[in-house]
Amino acid sequence: MKLTVIGCGYLGATHAACMAELGHEVLGMDTDRDKILALGAGKAPFFERGLDDLLAKHTADGRLRFTASYAEVASFADLHFLGVGTPQRAGSDAYDLNDLFIAVRSLAPHLHRPAVVVGKSTVPVGTAPRLAAILREEAPAGEQTEVAWNPEFLRESYAVEDTLHPDRLVLGFTSEHTHAERVLRQCFGKIIEAGAPVITTSLATAELVKGSANAFLATKISFINAIAEVCEAAGADVHQLAEALGHDSRIGARGLRAGLGFGGGCLPKDLRGFMARAGELGTDQALGLLREVDAINLRRRERMVDLAREQLDGTVKGKRIAVWGAAFKPGTDDIRDSPALAVATHLHRLGADITVHDPKALDNARKAHPELDYADTAFDAAERADLLLHLTEWPEFTDISPVGLASHVSRTKVVDGRGALDPDRWRQAGWNFRSLGCC
Ligand code: UDX
């Protein structure tokens, strides 16, 4: 099949490359020409495991091309995926849908043939019918345009894997047995044949599935972090507790890692966007729980700052603190709403002398926070440090020998914000070891 993907960030670029991998002819579109040039040369402008290989493979075999032209998009295919970013609106909890609406308004005048436009971006419920109305009114093909919704559940650093082997496909349509359903079932044929469950829904349900999934995941993480607060007060160990809970198949172990909490470009803003839309719909009372989920999550960052202060005899002013981690989680160079950087910048504002190392996210962190110091290795960051904070659980950090590290620091004090370092190993090497969620 021929298809296009409009918006080539983490979501769109991955979707475009994976659709080429499924055998389709794909044209990716983005208004950022630097991004288009990089992608066209087979290189993602961000780090995502396995993506560069797919981009290189399919830009070379001609199945995947990129453009900045809406006219070219419309003439290339009659199936268009929307992967445009929908960030949190400045000064509000709601989504900023500007770029998404601009994209659809820019595409519409070029649609002279019947077309299926499929939203993948995460949006507040009720967005798809508004986009459909724009296409009906502004596209020459008018009533022969159809909007469908196919939310994306990919995790960064597993984006390729999650796109090619999804847990499920959710397909939202205006009515049953539409032309769009036939087209999408054909497009995802290989994935469906491989056994992925398909759930067909209304547009509204499909839009809501994504927000609810992220709200649930966020709730699970904040649940274990609330229990971590109790564990700290009671002298218990939240990591052992989580392991014990996770064996219960009704609960499950995934998403129960206690620590510094969630960040990134999705979970925090989807949680807030979900609440904002519920408020507009007059159902916000049902979501009081989610407000607490957000508050618990942000409290973990404050707790880490307090623990650092405690470890440094009541003040961090003038103290050297090494921060391991800048990415919001391991396996990515994404620093959007990174808990690690939130802690690092807070400590810097309190007068600490911060040096950060991250295996992939240093360039992004340097650009966003030039006020911090950066080191090219984990050892360099720890040089003469009064305190080491482990804030993003890269294997590069968990593998480091605390014995060798001890001679580099001023004081052998470490706080593990991710429950990923082995306490016994660090204590045996002479370190004063603290972990969020443990006494
Ligand atoms: C998430 C959803 O998983 C994905 O389905 C959705 O499409 C986009 O948002 P992502 O942001 O890539 O994906 O990361 P995820 O692996 O879910 O982790 C989110 C955050 O939660 C990270 O900051 C991570 O460190 C944190 N986390 C995750 C925990 O603190 N504990 C856990 O047990 C799991």
C-alpha cells in the first residue's frame, strides 16, 4: 500500500519506518526541514533503539521518503496518518492542539480524491469529529474524506518493537464497516495475522483509550510511590514489597518500580490533559484520584531534594553533587519533564554545585540547562563529589563498581532514586547508601 505519515517526531518517524518494514511505500512529512533531511539520510534526529537501522534500510531500498510538502503528501497516497505532537498547553493542563489543526487545515485543500485520514496523536476526546468537519468543509473531496482513530501505545526506547508487535490495535471509526476499516485492516494485515487483537470502537472510545491507558499506568506508579512514603516512615523496604506484590497475577509486576516517579513527553501531560477534558465535560469529580496521582509523583522529586539535604548535614549550598542521569528514563535521549533534571536544577537553585552525566541525553540536557555542569563519563561526574545521586537507571550506572568509584569521590555517600543499585554491594564497598522508599 501507499501511505503517508504527517508529523515525524518519535511517534511519526517510528510509524513511518515500521510501515515501510511491513512492506508499504511510505512518504513521511514534517515542516521541520532539518528533520526531513536527517530522516531522508536514514538517521533519526533523536535516539531510539533500532530506528536508525530501519530508516537506513528503507530509505536505501526506496520504500521510505520524506518531504515538507502537503501537495506531495496528497498526491502520493489516499491513506494519511497523523503523528503530529500534542504537547501540554503553556500555563494550562490542557493539550495544545495547534499543530494538529494546522496540519489538517494545510492538508485539506490538496485532497482531490477520496481519502482516509487516521489520527495517531494523543488528543482530548471529541477532537476527531472536529478534524473530520474541517476535511468535509475544506477538502475538494469533501464528503469523500473519512477520519479514523488509531491511538499509539509505544514506549520510547521500545518504539520499534511496540509498533511492529503491539499488544493490541485499537481502531476507531464513525460507523461500522466503513471504507476506512477495510483500508486499515489491509494496512495492518501482517500485524493482525501475527495475532494482535483488534478492538474496533467509535471515534470517542478510541480517543479515550490512550488517555485512560496512560492514566492507569501513572496511577500504578504513583500507587507504589505512595506506599514508598509509608515504607520510609515505617522502616520497610518498598522494593521488596513491590516484588512481593508483583507475583500476584491480579496486580502484576510491571509499572511497580518505586522511585523518582514518572516523566517524559507522555504520562505527565496525558494525565493532565485527561483531567482538563473531564473538567470541560463536567465529569472532573470522578478524576480526583488522578490529581492525587500527579501530586504523589511530583512529591518524589521534592523528597529526593530533601534526602540530598539530609545526607549533606542540612544544606546543599556549596556542596558538589554528582547526578547520574538526565534522560527521563533509560534507553532514550528524551529529557522532556525528566525527574532527574528536575531534581538537578532544584539542587542547583539551592546553591549546590551539580555535575551531570548521561549516556545519551547530555547534548539535549546541555541545551536545555546550560546552568548545570556536565561530564562525559560517570566517573568524571563523580570526581570529588560530596554526594552521588543515581536518578536514571541506565545499565551503564548499575554496572559500575562502587569499589573503584570510592577513590574518586570526596565522600562515599550515594542516594539511589531508582531502586536499581545493589545496596549490599555499595555498603560492602564502604558507601553510605540510601534509597528512596527504604529507611
Ligand atoms: C508511556 C506509555 O508506557 C506508553 O504506552 C505511551 O504511549 C507513552 O507513555 P514512555 O513515556 O515511553 O511510555 O515510558 P514508560 O516506559 O511507560 O515510563 C514512563 C515513566 O514512568 C518513566 O519516567 C519511567 O522511569 C517511569 N516508571 C515506569 C516508573 O517510575 N516506574 C515504573 O514501574 C515504570
